[in-house]
Amino acid sequence: MEWPTCTDEYEKLVIRMSTPRVVIDNAVFSSATLIKVDSARRHGILLDAVQVLTDLNLSIKKAYISADGKWFMDVFHVTDQNGNKITDESVLKYIEQSLGNIHYGRTNRSNGLTVLELTGADRVGLLSEVFAVLADLQCDVVEAKVWTHNGRIASLIYVKDCNSGSSIEDSQKINKIELRLRNVLKGDNDIRSAKISVSMAVMHTERRLHQMMFADRDYERTPILKFTSDNPLVTVQNWTGRGYSVVNVQCKDRIKLLFDVVCNLTDMEYVVFHATINTDGDRAYLEFYIRHKDGTPISSEPERQRVIQCLKAAVERRASEGVQLELCTEDRQGLLAEVMRTFRENGLNVTRAEISTIGNMATNVFYVTDAIGNLVDPKIIESVRQKIGLSNLEVKELQLIDHQQAEGENQAVGIGGAVLLSIGSLVRRNLYHLGLIKSCS
């Protein structure tokens, strides 16, 4: 390490002690890449470490976490989405550098876009109205993520002015955007809880979505539509002799599961001292030993029930099921408004959406059900594809609501024709967004 000439020996010692030590080993296990992180402990450092891995869509198959005293030690077994080791040198280097800087935390920054935060009651056609308003107000949507859970919706939308190509700074225009979108969110039944805010700061999108839904208290609401019978099992017990609360989560394994759980524990002001994460087939088993920031365990039955509710919600928010559609086409003004209008006119309900723009190309992923949460008739999907363009809108994955029905239909029909993005393209797209490579192709 090269030191600035003004750095004294004490400063060098402090930097060495606080800088995480990262070891990445591909030789220990045949089926996974081993990543070890040792660092001085601070609140939220576990979340930052997990975030580095999950932002690259890597799968954490096992993990062992210990943070007693003043030191933080983690071991992760990770693979790509195809279950293979991580061998791309650029990805390995990025992981090592990013984990080496987690002790300093992450700060919000500006990326030249205006950020719209929306929360409110979900309904069929809501996104169609939202994007129609933005198109009418000359707002170009560059990126967006939309989650729905228990009849609520949270969305982060990054926009720029269509004419100037830069962030929207005109206070009158911002007020107009807020007013019109608030009226859309309110609808007829959500006068009190509909919220919209505008800012210029860039935060971690998925962490912010969890915070928005937590603040909206989605975990307390009765689900209008129940998408799956695979409910997460969450238990919380106190280990009195050691002063820990022990949290166990059992559910279907998926990408970013550990991030979702740790994110909510962190935002609820709990500290993870020890944890073990295991996966077996498509099942995940997570155990956490936690305390409040003041060192005390969970102290009441209402608090215990609240933790259970919140962690169930954390798992379920990203687990929306339905037909996964991917739109890949040349970007143009009003594109999202047109696509969403077509969905609405054909009775499709968008349960989750990920919208991005790379260069002049729009790459958007939508999860859709029918208006009451059931699997969409394939004929309707084909009709929508015909209207939007068969080559532009593809069925990427079929996630069936009824798992018994899924097994039968998979045997009869199969979903082998679904084209899934490779981990290589996913990782390169993320590296492109992070500015580490010049092309995502």
C-alpha cells in the first residue's frame, strides 16, 4: 500500500486495523467460491458485505457470521445463478475491492437524475396511470423498481427531463409532478396513506424499497391476493443464558434472500452477532443471534410478534409470482406508458417490475398475474406480445401460483423454452451500471 507523505505511523496503524482483510479462494470447495471477510465491527457492516455479493446476483449457498467483541468475521460460499464458481477475474477483483472498502460505509450521491418515491394502495392499472402522467409531463424514465405486497405498492423511479436530458430542478415542475402523482396514488380509497417524495440523492434502490414498505407497515396488512402456499416460517426465541434472541427463518431459497432478511434486521436497529445460513436443494435455513444496539435481547411478546411479521414480509416482498416478461427494445419517449396501457387493457396486474435503460435500449422485466392474482391465460400473453411486438416482449420464466399444478404442467408442457439471462450477462450489466466496464455486451 502506498501512503501519502503526510501520513504518520499511528494513522497507518489505524488504517491497517480498520481496513477489512478479504480472502477469495476457489480451491477449497469444488462447488462454490469461498469468500472470507475480517474487519473491525460497526453497525450495518454485515449488510454492506452481503449487498456487495447480491448486487452482482450471486447466490450465497452457505455463510458463517461472527461479530462478538470489536471484530467482524464472515465466511460466504457463493456461486453464480447457474450454481458454478465465480471465475471471471474482473468480477473477483471487483468483489475484493468492494469488500475491502465496506468499513467506510456507503454514502448517497447524485447521478444526474431525479428520484421519485411512491407508496400507496395497489390496484390494477395503477402503473399505467403513473407512467402516463410522467410521459405527459415530459419526464423520461431511466430506471425504476416496483414492489407490491399485501395490497400495497412501493416504487423508486429515476427520471430526467425529456428536453434537457438532465435532472429536473424547476420547482414548479416538481410541484406539478408531485400533485398529479399524489392524485393518481390516492385513487378513491387511499386518501391518507398515499405518499410521494422527490429528491436528487441516489440510495441503494432495494434497501430503500424495504424501508418504504416498512414505513408503510405493509407487514400489518391482510393480503388481498395470496400468491403462494410456500409461506416463510419465522420463529423468535430468547437464549436467556447468553442474552441473545435467536431468529430462525425457513423458506424457499432464492437470490438476494439473505440481503432481504439482514436489511430488515439492520433497519429495525438489531445487531447480528452470530449467524449460520444453509441451503438444501431449493430450501434455505437461516439462523441469527441478535440483540438491540444497546445489547439487550427482545423483551416482550408484542416485539417478538412484530419481528416475525416484519421478516415474513421481507421474504415475501420479492417473491411475487406470475409470468415473467422481458421487454427489450429501443427506448423512446412514452414507451412505458404504452406498454403499461396494453397490460391494463388486457387485464394484467404487474406485481413487480425492474426497468432499466442502457444506452438507447430499454430492458424491462415485469411479473404479471391476472386481475385477481391467478396465472394469466397463455392466449392473453400471446395477444399482448402481438400488440407490443413478438421480438420485443418475451416470456422469460413461468412462476406458477399453484405448485402442485406446476409439477403437473411442467411434466406435460415443460418450460425449457424459456430463455433465461446468463449469469455472465447479468454480472456484466451490473458492472456496467457501476461504471467498471464500458460495455455490457
